[in-house]
Amino acid sequence: MRLSLFLFFACFSLISAAEYDLLIQNAQILDGTGAPAFTGNIGIQDGRITAIGAVTGSSKDVIDATGQYAAPGFIDVHTHSEKICDVPAAENFLRMGVTTIVTGNCGMSRTDVARFFAEITKTGTTLNVATLIGHGDIREQGMGGKFIRAPNADQLEVMKNLVDQAMKDGAVGMSTGLIYVPGSFAKTDELIALATIVAQHDGVYASHMRYETVRIFDALSELTQIAREAKVRTQLSHIKLSGPTAWGKAAEVLTYLDKARVEGLRITHDLYAYTASSTGLRQTIPDQALEGSRADFAARLADPQKKAHIIADMKEILQRSGRKDYSYAVIARFNADRSLNGLSLPLATKRVRGSDSLEEQIELLLDIEKRGGGTGIFHGMNEGDLLTFLKNPQTMIASDGGPRVLGEDVPHPRSYGNNARILGHYVREQKALPLEEAIRRMTSLPAQTFQFKDRGILRQGAHADIVLFDLAEIQDPSHFSDPHHYAEGFHHVLVRGIPVIRHTKFTSARPGGPLKKQSKAEK
């Protein structure tokens, strides 16, 4: 009798242990490591993968994934999502398979990391959200608005304390934007001092380098110096070559980075799948003209001699890049006159000023900055360089985008289609990358780089951030002239085991939240 009861309870226990919250059946599983796909099932319980492969047992919910690939949710390590609480659904990310984002890039972030994470927890998000601490913002806070100089000892100490506190509060590292004011005025020794604090927390130094032009090797020299002297893990943001005079040097750039890695430096990089960038239109204006407030800028323009110097510098910058005018630039957002959104600089100048001469284009750019500034799209890269960078095994896929509201402005399409473009255009159509390798670049490689434990991989015990897609259906209908279209082909997206996209429909669930860097004690 006792033996019979023991066997009964043992069998009951086994049945209970095999019960899942959700069971994904008949998927072609890409585990994120780069290994070939295999057919199997995935059992999920309490937000974790509890079984994978030849899985049987009962489940509260079932997804039939016949004809679809199952992969880890994509990790986008380069986003600008500081206002994620304003668009907590972030549907544009979800619909191209992204389940985790890293914000705070290019030196721009929330400096109050603890409060930022508290707001995310209170609002609720669909995505897992990690952040870097932005060097530009801590420099502005530490130096009080005057930037064309090095910080004094007290100011540097304030900045170091801000970085240290951000890391303690869960930031995954520090970012720089060395083409942006105020970061552009920072000297290398300042960056080393701050990156050393990051290294003490085993964080990442992610850098939008000082140059992405023909002077890129000067920027790489600074990047590797910081990595070496601060002993910090380093991420090169959105690797690219901007301007015709820089084109064709991608192989040299990669050789430089490979040599640095052989020497022991821990350097990785990310890339988006387009030959156009997007940033503030003020980047066409020399840094020295932008120090201080917009009132200071307007005062400089009111001085004929200072204005003439600014214009001369703008022409010199164009000449160095191998361009004759700003026909490569498109206005993405100008709140003071939204009728210009989507127009190239020459077309916008013709409409506003009656002539599209270079002089009038410069006048429009100066006026836009004086009236509040705007963002632009800059068609400045070469497809051959992009492909060379894409094929490098250290290249992660990252959008450089942010959460979007359908129909708002004329933004870069990368926020809607970056991952879809990789899978549809570069994997399926061009065969520039094997599918398994592309998935690795979107999942386990970024997870390892930013130390996201149990993410970026499909295995027992991992977080159930999962995307199911039909490769034949993958499309990125978002284009530069008509960007507001969600990616297609992603049937199901799960965050922490909860469907946020189900049968291609948004579920309105918000299972995401802060993704804090683990302390050394937690590892």
C-alpha cells in the first residue's frame, strides 16, 4: 500500500513538473549561438525556459510555430530611448523582434539612473530597458554650461561621482558622443579618468568616436588609448565611414581593430543596416559656435565678423568631406516649420529662401538652429563599406533608433526596420550572412558584451525573451520618404514569457522593465 501511494505521488509530481505556462511547438529553433537550427518545442514557466527540444507535457497555452523560426529576442545595444516612458509600448521595436534595448548612447542619457528605472517600473514597458550614463550630460552637469576647456579638479570629481553613482544604480557603462557639444570639447585624459570608474564596475565604455570621416584613424587611436589605459571593455558605436573622402577604408579600419584585440584590448562594435545616418542638423555647424545657450548662438550670428567665420568653417567642413553642398541631408524634424520635414536641404532652402545656393543653404541651417534646432538624415555612407563591416564576426546589429509614434515627423526608417532589413535584405536576398550568424549578432553577442545574464540564448533556465518569425515573409516596408511602417514577418514576440505580439497583433501587455547591471556580488 505504501509503495502504491509513493508511486502515485511520484507520478503526480512528474506530471505537475511538466506543466508549462506556455508551450511553443514545432519551431525551427535558432538558439543564438550560431549553431544550425533544429526542430523542437520550448516549454516556458514563470518567465523562464524550463525545457527545450523534444518537450512533452501539458500547458496552459500553446503556440504552434510550424513553418517559423524561434530565436532569442533581439538585443538592440544602441538606441536613444530616454523618453521610453512616453512611448512605453515601443511597438516599432517589438515588431522587428527586439525585446531588449540599451539606451543612453552617444553621450546623451538620463543622469539620474535610479529615478529613470523607477519611472520605467511605475509606467511599465513592453521591453527590457538597460541604460548607459551619458558623458555629455554629466559634463554639462559637472561644468555648469561652459565647455570649451578642461574641467578643474573639483568639476572632474563631480563628474566621476556621477558616473560612479550611475554604475551603482545599475547603468551598464558610460557612453560618449565626441562629435557633439559638450563632449567634443573633452580631452582624452578626461575620458580616461571617467572610463576608469566604469572599469572599476566592469562596465562598458561605448563611444561615438570623435571622427567617422577621413580622420577615423585618429579617432581609433584615441579609442584604443582609452581602452588600454582605463582597462575598460570598449564598444565602438555604429561603425561607419562618412563622406566620399573616407569611403573604401573599411578593411583598414577592421584590421586596426583586429590588431588591437590581438594586443588584448576588449573591443566590439555595432552597425545599422543603412547608408544614411541621422542626428541633429546642428552637426553641420562648427562646435565652437554652439557653446552655451541658443541666445549665445544668436548673439554670435548677430556679429557680422563671427558669423562670417562660422560660414567659412561650414564651407571648409563640406570641402574636407568631398561635398559641394548639403544635398546629402534631409530634414527629419523641425518643429518650428513642419512643412519642411522630409525635404532635402536644397529643396527646403528653395521653398523658404527662393534660392538653393550653398550660401542660402547655410543660412537656412543657421536659422533652424537659432529657432530651436532640428534633426536630419544624412546620406553619407557607402554600401561596399557597410557590407565589409557587416561581415565581420565582431559586428553587432543595432538600430541607433528610438521608440516611434506612427506618423510623427519623418524619421530614419531604422527605428522600424533595422533587424528586418538585416534578415530580409542581407540574409535572405543578398546572402551576405548566414541566418544563424545574423541571429548570433542580434542575440548572444550583445548579451555577452553587455553581460545580460541568461538572455540572448535559448536554453533551459534562460529568460523567455523569444521571437518567432517566417523568414520568407520578413519585410521592412519603412523607407526614407515614407518611414512609418512596421516590419513584417514577425508572428509572435515574448518578453519574460509573456506574448507582446501574438499572431502579428499587439497584445498591450507590458511585461518588460529595468535591466540593471549586476554587481560583482550578484554574478
